[in-house]
Amino acid sequence: MRTVFLAAGLALIVSCKNDKDKTTLQTPVPKDTLIAKKDSGQLKATKDPIEEIKSEYSSLRKQLESKKLTSKGFTYNCNDERSGKVTYYSDQKEIRIIEHSYDEYSHFGSTEQFFIKDGNIFFIFKEDTGWNFDGGTPEKPITKDDITESRIYFQNNKPIKCLEKQYSIRSNATEKPSPDKISSKETQCNTNELMKTYESLLRNEDKKGEIKCL
């Protein structure tokens, strides 16, 4: 008789365990839990560094245009081969923009803008312009400007994306091209010369008036 009771008790325990397992398996997971897990994964996603740079650039441009940045600078003339102008724009804490414009051998000019945050470059804009004669007459010559725009994005002091666009403007053109409508192409980043220029500009920050070569 005792054996019968033990067998019945064991059968009851197994039955209860199976019912509990079925209940666990059949209990639906609340939708809120699934959504929370999905949202949690989205919150951990990092922001696009290019978009962050564009946002910081836009904010800085607005400060510049609204004259919220103070400025100082100097000019230079290097043996009549290259002459230029350097302007430093600062907020209350640090230099935020360095603009360097120069002409070289009368047929070439360039403007370089270095955008800075917390002492580090985050963006460089460079526009090179070379011009030559392109027809016409001696009395009324036609000239053509060949323009190259470069945009360089930095993260942790290293270039992460470089874009370039090229277009030409003729002096007799009735309608000039709109740079904003010209698409850029991604190029291999080579910033060695630009960084040398940047370091030179930083070294000459306290110069005034006109100096010789950078």
C-alpha cells in the first residue's frame, strides 16, 4: 500500500511540474518589453560624426555672420611671389576659425578656412582658383576661372572624409554655375600640406601689420 501512495505522489509531482513548464512557455511576452529592448538598442547607436561636424560648422558660421566672434590678423608678402592675409576669429575661450587667403604669381589664388573646437580642427574648407585667357580679342579677352573646392572632415585630429568639386566660370558667360548645385566626389585624403600651413598660422598668431613669409 505504501508503494502505491509513493507512486501516486511521484506522478502528482511530475504532473504539477509539467503544468508549470507549459504555463511558462505559453505565457506571452508583453509587447512593451519587446519595444523597450528595441528602443534600448537604438539609444546606444552612435551619432553620425559627419552630421555632428556639419551641425557644429553651421553653428559656427552663424556666429561669424552675426559678428559674435572677435577678430585679429596680419598680412604678408613673400618676395612678391606670394602675398596673403590671415584672420583669426575667436569666441571668449579660444580661436574658432582661421582664414588664410593668398595670391600666387597673379594667376592663382586660394582661400583656406580652418574650423576649430576645443583646440582641435574638425573641418577645413579650401577653394583654389586658377585663371587663364580663353579666347576673345586683344581688346576684349575672355578669361576662364577653374575652381576647385575641397571639404575635409576630421575626427580626433584625423581626416575621416574628403570631398571635392570642380567647375569653371567664363567671363563672358550669361549665366554662372551655382556651386551648390554641383555634386561633390569623395577623394583620398591628403592633408599634409594643409596641416603644415595650419601649424604655421598658429605659430604666427601674435603677428600684426605686415610680415614677410609665413
